[in-house]
Amino acid sequence: MTEYIIETKDLEFVYPDGTYALRKLTISIQKGKKIAIVGANGAGKTTLFLNLNGVYKPTGGKVYFEGKEMIYNKKDILALKRNIGIVFQDANAQLFSASVFQEVSFGPMNLGLPKEEVRKRVEDALAKTGIAHLKKKPIHFLSGGQKKRVSIADILAMDPKVIFLDEPTAFVDPKTSSELMAFFDVLNKEGKTIVLSTHDMDKVYPWADYVFVMKEGAVIAEGIPQDIFRDDEVLKRADLEKPWMIAAYEEIIKRKPYLSKEEVPKTKEALFQLMTK
Amino acid sequence: MTEYIIETKDLEFVYPDGTYALRKLTISIQKGKKIAIVGANGAGKTTLFLNLNGVYKPTGGKVYFEGKEMIYNKKDILALKRNIGIVFQDANAQLFSASVFQEVSFGPMNLGLPKEEVRKRVEDALAKTGIAHLKKKPIHFLSGGQKKRVSIADILAMDPKVIFLDEPTAFVDPKTSSELMAFFDVLNKEGKTIVLSTHDMDKVYPWADYVFVMKEGAVIAEGIPQDIFRDDEVLKRADLEKPWMIAAYEEIIKRKPYLSKEEVPKTKEALFQLMTK
Amino acid sequence: MKGKRYIFYTAAFTFFAVLISQKEVYAMHIMEGFLPPLWAAIWFALSIPVLFLGVRRIQKLTADHPNMKMILGLCGAFAFVLSSLKLPSVTGSCSHPTGVGLGAILFGPAVTSILGVIVLLFQAVLLAHGGISTLGANVFSMGIAGPFASYIIFRGLKKIGASKGVSVFLAAAFGDLITYIVTSVQLGLAFPTESGALAAVAKFLGIFAVTQIPLAISEGLLTVVIYNILTVY
Amino acid sequence: MISMDQYAYINRLKSVHPMEKCLLSGGMLLICLWNTSPLVHFGAIALMTFLVIAVAGIPGKTYVQYLLLPLVFLITGVGGVALTITKNSTLFLYGFAMGHWKIGISQQGLDQAVLVFLRAYASVTCLYFLAFTTPMTDMMWVLRKLRMPTVLVELAMMIYRFIFVLMETASMIYISQDCRLGYSSIKRSYTSLGQLASNLFVKAFCRAQELFTALTARGYTGRLDVLEENYYLSMKNMALIVLAQGIFMILALQ
């Protein structure tokens, strides 16, 4: 049976100044999967994350966490913050402490854990993100990629069940960005549900298990990437580019229609195989 | 005869704290061309731009603008700043005025032009970048893509001969980024020399007339894109990814060696043509 | 005589040092070790009650608005960065805006004094500008006297209906001037001449007037520019 | 400007217990302040310079550059101390009259000026020892141990972190303005700098809101608690510090 870790029903959120940010948004996020949420700037991805983790309180609709309806009382909000972590787009906006160690310890400290447990969690998170050697460095000495890793360690140290990554590859160079994508796979294999928002269709297509397409605060399409990214209608509506692998695949089957029975390729290798069939 | 607008010979730049940023860098930029400068973060692309436009003064070597050696006195610096515009990577950090009109008028005002001329230039620049309707908007209300356009209008309003674009597609969504690349073509057709630095090999490969590869403050290779991006050695040394078009092309000729006599495809269409030959 | 030799060495060293030192005029931070211990202690003692008030005020503010802590943190960082910018002064020399007037107008003087003490501490240990033993004196002049003067002037002028520009200019400029006067008083009290402390104060006022009066005017002008732009947002 | 901060994290005394360094620096500072003997002052300068250059490994050139920084204040200040204004003095070594008043340098003023000069320089070297060898993050730890109000330390921590973020933004805006000829005359410099400062303020304000949101997502409810790292006191160092300060006290008594 499929188990959903987060579900929303007709979720709405209106900012205090009256701006509608989320409109009747219904999604179900399957436990242990790699989920991508795609959509142009301002589609409401970040607002959605902040609603689901309890920083904002929805102004309408329902949110379920592990099947239980959230009423956003103190206990619920605490449970959401504890179990759902957000790694923000701009690491500079998230990091507040000068020392890497203290920065990462902030989350676990707020969970009220004993000091020894906090220490252990911080060391673990730093080791996992590959920055144990930076422990004593001040944050302003770090490169952009290293700051990103600290901001991920921040969240890992809280040991959440779900991790939202808001445009994790936006400010980093291509090499770091490939390393990060591989790291998210590792986290996923360890049992975390990973939800990633991004612009980069080429990155997300081979990575994601399932895709939601957002536009103006609503989900306009969802499905497996092989379906979503072949739907020209949806891509156009949401202002998205087609991943080059899909574009190439479509060209191939246009010229050799008999290949359309084959599976849609999800890796470069599969595509090149198909190309020469 | 080829005419070079900017040339450097053994250009060197050392920051006041002793960091070497540019080492014996010799390049010639042909007038009216679309030039790409590629290289990992920290290769010195931005520092090079700031040296060529007179914000930094080279610590060694020579710089020629339109064939004339620059000695970086007050007059030269003024001429460089006037004729070579830089659009920086992070528009959000770069824009400082309250309204779009005010922001774009900053450069022309400093050129000491009469008010009417300033107004005309601002309106022209806004029209060209497609944001005339945003003229009176406050900057912090704009989206990332719109801010990018404002930062380009900033420079266009000064009417420089050369425009340096530092990672112009880094923080914008894919649609804006394709539109921008097309817009740079238009500017180029109007006679501007465009120099673009980027990480995004897929974008730059079909666009550029000529490519310089930088690593650790030096140029390690230069040539037309069809040559540079097929040189695995160079790509590896400079930590660059291969454009997918080249990767696909190489797969094709690996399987069908007789196609290697054909021209290397520079557009998607040409590639797909080749694919089915 | 022992003194003579010292004078020669110190004079030679000073001359050499002035030749190669950077031509930057720092604002009125009394340097480390300049004040005798007694006066250093007195200014600490006078500053502490105000700082205590400031801490209480911030605690109350942040308890009501948890986001206030971030706002104050960022504003403190802003004040530090502002003070490290070089401001073209009327006399042509470069100096540093203090932002004290702006802080007092926006947050009130007690809160500004807390930001002031942190910024002054950082200036001492990051920029070698000011000192630990003279922190009390510098906090009193820049973090307390200056902001209070700015605040009172701004409020007073607003009450009698002066224009925003004039009130902001005078508040910021006088905040600077009061800082300079208080610093001169501090130096005069610590190093009185034969004819008393008052003459000594006058002496220091005269010496620092050359740099400080143009600086106060610059700071006033800059604060007006900043304030005007801020009100547009 | 950042170089002092950078050395604090890479010098050879970085991992020494911060309390030991504060004790040495603070203790010597007090000794220098309270003593009028030039011997103590020269001794302190020599010891601190030795520690900074030979032990901590700070380049001599950088250290000397920093020693020159306070000179402008020192010269005007010491000049002011040396100068005497009086109606009735006959003790001037050098002086001139201005109306009823006589302005000049007396032996007493000169002695005091020399004392102030030496005392200030000796104290500055004590401060520099601390600044060059102790990372700011460690100093915050000391502030906490000294029972400074929590809110003060929390603010200091955030201010320290965001100084670097805002400094970067400020320099980006500055370069961008410079590219567009924003600093080509005094008047333009004024407008440009005013725009820079006010925009930086607005950006700081937005950053504060973003930070608040991000920290709330990690469970912030008003307290910024972080885990302190452990430091271990070295008995050998403590003994050396006490010994050094003892020697200086004896020196002072002579």
C-alpha cells in the first residue's frame, strides 16, 4: 500500500497584505520518494514549504502529516518543524552564527535534546555533508558551495523525516551541483523523503520519482517525469523548458516511430542506446 | 581585415592582499563578435572584466582599447568605463535605487548628459529590454528576471561599445534565460561587441562565435566552440561539462564513424538531422 | 635627564610613522590606553546604567516581537559597515559616517546605545580602532551622549513643526558635534592644565574642531540623503 | 580591513584557551595602565610584539602596519596633552603669547605627553595580541562566561556574522556604481554613497525578515541557544601568564 507522509486538501494561503499565494492546492507526497516541485519564479513553491512546516498557518484547507490532520496548535507546529526541514535557496539568509559548529547546533538545541546528543548530531551532520573539516572555520571564510552544505547540515542535524530543498542548485557551480544531487540520492536511500523545488529541468528529469507542476499558487499537473515533461501543453502553461533528453527522445521517435514502444530513456546512456537503434 | 576592440598582453592583476587573480593573460577580442569566456568559479572572469573597464588598475602587462594602449590615467579610465559596460551576475545585489527609472538614469546622469537626453536614453533602454511598463515600479517589487532586465537596461542607457555579461543566466528562470540569449543576439546585430561569461555550456555552445577558456587567472585555450568543446583534455582541466549537443554528436559518430565528415552541428535541428542520417 | 632621550626617540619614530601611515582621519574614538585608569573606570561606571536600561528595553522589545532580534542584529551590522565606508568630507579629507543619529531617530537612544557598544567593541578588535580600556568613554560619547542629543533634537524640532529635512540634518549633525564635545571634555578632564580642566577642554575642542566640524556637516547631509530615500520605500 | 580577523583564525595560538589569552592580554593591559614606569611599558611592548610575531606567527610587516593605524589620533591627542594654555606661566620650554594667554609646552606637559604616548602604545600592543590571536567566535564564548546579558551576546553573534554579508553587498553596489561613473566627482560621490547606504539599510531590513523566517523554520521562538565547544585550560600556560605578570609587577615596584 502506498503510504503518504504529507497530504493537503484545498490548501489556501493568503498573506496578511492580501496577496493570494496558494489556491486550492491538493497534493499527496509519498513517503520515501524523491519528489520535484517545478514552476516559474513566484509560483508559490517556497510559500507551500513554509505552510507545510508550520512557519505559516494555512488560511484555508487541510494538511495531513502521516495521515493525521494538523490543526496548527502549538503541538502540531512543533511536530511539523521537527519532522519537516527546509533548506532555503540563499544560504546567506539562513546562516546566522559565525561558527559552523554553533550554527548547526541551533536546530537540535531547539529540540531540547541533551548536550551530548546535540554534539553527536552536529558531528554526524557535518560528516555526512562532507564538511567535518570545516567545523571550526568561521562561516564568512567558506565558499558558496560550502555554505550550502552547512545549510543542509543545519537541517540534517534535526533529523527530520522530510527535507524540502528550495532551489538547492541555484547559487552553486555545476560541479558542486552534481555532487549535491548525488548526495540527495544518498539521503533518500537512508529513508528520507526529499522534496526539491527547481528551475533546472535537465537536472530534475533524471532525478525525480514524481513531479508536481505549480503555477500561480496551484498545482496544474502531476505525474512521473516521463509523462509530465512530454506534455507540451503543461510545460507551456507553466513556462518551463523541456529537458534536452526528452527533446532528443522525441526527435528520435519522430524519425523512427517504431522506437516509441521502447521505454522513455531516463539516463544519457539509455538515450544514446536508443539513438543508434 | 579583422579589427580588435580590446587586446591584452601579459595582463596581470594582484589584489592588495597579495592574491594573484590574473596571470600573463593575453587575449584579443574581435569587434562586433559574440565572445564567451568560460571557466569554473574563481577562474578570474569577473576580475578580468573589472580590469578591462578601468575599475581595477592592472598590476602588470598591457591593455589596448581600439588599438590604443591604455595607461589608466583619469582620461583613459573614464573612456573605458564609458565604452565598456558590465552587467553583473547578481542583479539583486547590484541594483540600489528605489525606482526603475531612477536606477537606469544613474549612468547617463553621471555622463553629464542634459536631462532630456537622459530621459530619452532611459526610455530607449527600457523599451529595448522589454520593461517599459515597469518604469515607475519600485525595484524590490520586481521578479528575478525583471531585475536582470533592469540591470541590462542600466548599461544599455550608457550606450557602451562593448558589453560584458557576467553569468547573465545564473539566477533567472529558463524562459527568461532563453529570451535573454536571443536579446544578446539582437544587441550584437546592432553592432555591440558582446562578451559573456558563463557556466552553462549548453547555452553558450550554440551562441558563441569564439570561446576563451580560463583557469586560475590564465587563458588555457581559445577557439571556435566546435573545437573547444570537443577537446576533452581542456574541458577536464577547466572543470567544465560537455554541452549535451556535443556529447550526443560524439555518440553518433562513435556508432556511425562515416558521419564524422559532416559539419559539427551547432543547432538542435542540425543535430537531429544528423541523428537520423 | 632621562626625559630628553625618550623625546628624541619618540619624535623620530613619530615622524617616520606619519610619513608612511595611511592618510585617514578616524572619527572620535579615544585609543586604547590613552585615558588614565581612574577616568577609564569613571566612564565605564557612567555608561553601565544606560546600557542596563538598553538591555532591559531590548529584552522587552524582543519578547513582544521575536523578529526584533534579527532586525537589531542586521541594523548593528549595517552600522558597522556604514562606519567603514569612506565619506568624502567637505574639507576633502576622508572620514567615516557613524550612523548614530540615524539609529537614534529610528530606534530611540537606549537601544542605540547597545548597538553602539557592540559596534565599538568590534571596531576595537577587528579594526584596531578605539580600545577596550577606553570602551566606557567611547560608549559614553558615541553610544549615549550622541544618540540622546540626536533624539532630543529630532523630537523637539518635530514638535515645533520644523521640516523633516532640517530636523534630520540638525539631529545627525548635532549628534556628531555632541560626541566630539563630550570626547573633548573627557580628554580635558583627564589631562587638566595648570589653569584647570575647563581650559584643557577648550584646548581639545580647538584641536579637534578642524576635523570634526566638517565631519558633522557631512554626516548631517548624508543622513538626510539616506532618510529621504528610506521614506520613499 | 578583514586581515586582523583572518589572522585570528589561522595564527599558531588559535587553539589556545581563549580565557588564557584574555587573562594575559587583560592583565597586561591593567598593569600598563596603572604604571608610570617606562620600563614596564617598553617591556610590555617587547613581550607582546614577541608573542605576536615569533609565537603566533603574524607577519612583521602586517603587525607594523597595524601599529601605525592609531598614530593620527595619538599625535593630535598627545600634542594636545603636551600643549599648555595659561595666563601666568614662566615655565615654558617653548611657547608664544596670544593676547592675555600664553600657549606653549612646559616640562610637566611634556613629561605627561611622553607617559601617555608610551602607555597608549603599550596598551595597544596588549589589545593587538588579543585581536591577532583570538577568533571572534572564541571571544563571544568569553563574553558568555563573563555572564554578559544573553541578548547582548546573541546580538553580537548576529552582528558579527552579518557584517560580512552586508560588507559584500556594499562592495558589490560600490563597484556597480563605480562602473557607471558614480564616483567621478565629489558631488556624485555624495549622491552615490547616500543611495548605497540607504539601499544597504533596506536590504539589511529584508535580510532580517528572511532570517527570522528561516530560523522560525528551525524552531526559533525567541532564544538563540547554540552549543558551546569545549576548551581545555593549560596549567603550564596559566603558570607562565602568572609568572610574566608577576615579573612585571616587580618591575613596576622598582
